Amino acid sequence: MLGIAAAVLFFISFLINAADLGTNDVFSSGNIMLLGLMLLALHVSGVGTSWRSGRRR
């Protein structure tokens, strides 16, 4: 799920950069890309996975 959110943020960052939109400093293309990298790192590290070991039936 975090990987999908990262992909969406990367796409939004690409659109802002490609369209050369003038946004404020908080929503700049670089900041959104860094948020996407953070979500991708969390996804790769296993945060937010729904797999649980040792679950009883």
C-alpha cells in the first residue's frame, strides 16, 4: 500500500515539474518527491505489511 502511495506522489511530482507550475515552498516538486522516497523506503523496510506470522486459525 505504501508503494502505491509513493508511486502516486512521484507522479504528482512529475506533473508539477513537467507543467512548470508555480507552487509554494511546501508543495514544490522536490518536497513531494522526498515524501515519495520516504514512503518507498517504509514500503521496502516492511512497515505497513499485513502479513503476520504465528496467527492462529
